[in-house]
Amino acid sequence: MKQIILETNNLTKTFGALMAVNNFSIEFTKGIVHAIIGPNGAGKTTLLNLLAGELAPTSGSISFKYRDITHAQPDTISQLGLGRSYQKTNIFPQFTCYQNCWIGAQSRLNTSMRFFRPAAKLIDVKERTEKALEMVNLSHQSGTIASAISYGEQRQLEIATMLATEPELLLLDEPLAGMGAEEAQNVIELLLELAKNQTLILIEHDMDAVFAVADRLTVMVNGSELETGTVDEIRNSQAVQEAYLGEEGF
């Protein structure tokens, strides 16, 4: 029996006269990779910002693990087990890879105000930090300043920092953006590995990557859901081809 981990009900976000997300209702099933695709301006990133608490909806609701998070703050949502990556790499370039992950891991503590407990004794934080770096194959770069590693590795580091918070659900906004073929393949392999244990909601324009990792796809157009289905269903959808990919199909 499928378990719903995240759900929206008539979720709407307007910016003045612009309807960025329009009465969007969807269920995301635990344990699968669900890709959100659509043309530029379809509302995909706005949707992720709403799910992560970085934007407040104009109307509608969001529930995570059957808990209402519609108006919850991003730090509260992160504490509940929802992680987020961004279109543009979001790391601390002047810190080492280890320090970046440490910040993510420490954010899951009930309080960071531990003035009388040396940070070196936070064994759980240390273990999460090291595990996250290992998961993205960056253990060998642990002591390297983040700005000195390659762009692809910086994207992997951002994912590692998110993983250090031990999220149940990952929101990934174009993780392959700006990558060459080899770097992109490394991240695709990472996503496939992550999908074994976590739920992923993925925005990505690289359709080959989407078809390689996604179990289910939703097509957005003008802030609304056009169609949701399996990879094969979306591949063969005439409505999707006409609205998004053109008559030539996939």
C-alpha cells in the first residue's frame, strides 16, 4: 500500500496579477522519484519554494507526513525531515567541504545554543557529516576549501550538506544545471543511489536524466498540472507533446 509523504490541496501562489501556481493538488508517494517537468515559467521552482516554506501560499494547503506545514518556517520544515537544493549552488565557498556539511548536520540539533559543550564532542554531528561526504564520494575532499573543487563537485557538496540533515524527502531543483556530460553522469548515479533510501522530488530540464531516474512525472504548464503519470505514459501523451515538447515528441 502506497504511503503519501507530501500532499498539496488547491495550492495557489500569486504575484500581483501573475498566477505562478494555480490550484495545484498532488500527492507524492514515499520511496519514489517524482519529477516535475515543464517549460520555463511553468511554476516549478515556485512550487518547490512553497513546499520548502520559503514562500507563503496565497491559498491552499501543504501537508508533510500528514502534518500541516502550510505556514511553517523553513527551519521547522527542515527539522521535520525535508531537504532542499537550489538551481544555483548554495554552499559556503570559503569553508571546507567538511565545514559545509557540519553546518547542515548541526542544524538538526534541537538547539545550537550549546555554549558549555565543545563542538568536538558532538559525535552525532561528526558521524552525519562524514557519512554525507561519503555518500556523494567527496570524503577525499573533506579538508578542501569549497571554492577550490570543480563545479560538479560543488553541486555534490550541496547535496551532501542537505543529506547531513538526514532528510526523508529531498527537493532537488535542477541538480544537473551547468554540468558537462561526465559530471552530469556522476550526479545521475548519485540520485539513483539516493533513491534507494529516500523520496526525491526533482525538477530537471535534462529529459534523458529525468527518464533515467524518475518513477513518476508531473507536467506543469502555466502554474497548473497538465498531466501526471509514469515515464511511458508521459512519453506517449499527445497533450504533453503539444504543450511542452512539440510534435516531434521525446
